[in-house]
Amino acid sequence: MNALPDWLTVHRGEAPLLISFPHTGSDFPPELTERYATPWLAQRDTDWWVHHLYDFAAEALGATTVRTSISRSVIDVNRDPSGVSLYPGQNTTGLCPLTTFDNEPLYHEGQAPDEAEIAGRREKWFDPYHATLRAEIDRLRAIHPRVVVYDAHSIRSHIPHLFEGQLPQFNIGTNLDASCDPALTDAVEALCAASGMGHVRNGRFKGGWITRHYGAPADGVHAIQMELACRGYMQEPDTVTAGNWPSPWLPERAVPLRAVLCQVLRACMAFVQGTDFPSSSRHCA
């Protein structure tokens, strides 16, 4: 494989598990700074600290991880590249978002990207990310008859423009069970339910482009998205401002959630390997 661009980080493991981090980046090209309404707005909807939340997975579980450091406000690598909405009839953001999750304009008037610029962003950032995902999936499939693509996300617990009320802690998305074997979703759902933290299966978040595009159970690729409410691992203020968001990464606060996520990932591997699910999560620090 050719040398990776500096914004793309890949850890190659041998386990039948690939974890994608499409929204944990907060970087954007300097030339966009003056075009955005504010840099903070352009970074606010980042999946803050999620790559830290799962940092046990590579060493403890042998997982492969793929992460972009580019902000979703530049281009969202978890959207349909054609620009078609993944959630028709619902409020959402697009391939190159024009608004925040709270429906605030991201750009100064007249500064939003045109079609030519969107195509350029796709070629520079979207296409390499997905070429890397495909290469890693193919590499793992050459080793294992079945693999799991686990798409890791988080979002604030209260965003009225996107959903009503408080989001459950665990939001499991499998495109209505089309992207992975329902038995795998059953196993993941059971662990989330047992945590007592609240969960939903294929609720508001049914899986984005990554889950829907790569999930092919008949071909041995089982894709599942996990959207976490941020409150499980970081402090969420009642009102988010530039002065209090994002709140710091606090590993001790994340311990209970990490324990559940470790069980979830081990259950994913046990499923595709056809082995019994190990009941202990002691090897996930």
C-alpha cells in the first residue's frame, strides 16, 4: 500500500475486527478559517475523544483501526458521496455540511463550497479514507472467513434539531439489520441492555454510509454502528458554549462505559469466530 497521508492513521491488527473513526478529527485547512462563521462552530460537532475511549482495542483485542483527523465540517466521510440523504424526511447534515447539528450556518454568507470544491474535497479526503477502509477489510477477509466493521461515534445527549428528548446511551445501528447478522445485533443489544445505561436498536441512528456501504453479511462482512451519548464518558454542560465545550477527556469517568464497550467488541469477535463469548472484560483496560 502507498504511504498514507498525514491526516489518516491506521493501526493494522490481525483480529477479525476493524474499528472506523470517521468523526473524531477536528482539523481543517487554514484557508477555511476565515470562511467559517467561527472555528469553534466548525469543530463543535466532532465526536470528541472517541478514539481515546476505544484506545484499548488495538493492543488488548488486536483490532485494526482507521481514523481521519480531518473535521466532518470539511467533509463527512460517513455520508453518501452522491449527496443523497441517509435519513429522508429527517433533519441531518450532508457530505460537506452547511450547518451545525443545531442548524446554525457553518459559513459566512457566500463562503459555502460549490460543487467543484466539494468534488475536490471528496477526492482529497473522502476517497482515500474509503480506499483505506476497503483495503483493510479485504486484508482481514483474506485471513478470516468473517469480520466485523465497527463504526464508532458519539453525539451530545440533547440536540432538539435532530431528535426529541434525551438520546439513549447506546444507539445501535445496523440499517434495520441489513448490514450484519441479526444474531450479532442481538448479542450487542443484550450487553447494552444489561449495563442499565439505556439503549435503542435502529432508532434515530440506523447507521451511516460506512455501515450501509460495507455491511455485506452474505460476503462475511458484518457492519455495525455504535452512536454513544457523550454523557457516558465526558461532562456535558446544560448549555454548550465555546468556553465549556468540549469538556476534557477524563479517563476515570469513562471506566464504566469502556467496560461495556470492551464486552461489545469481544462479543463481535466471538460471533465472527464462532466461539463462546468470554464473560470477563479484564483484558480491556
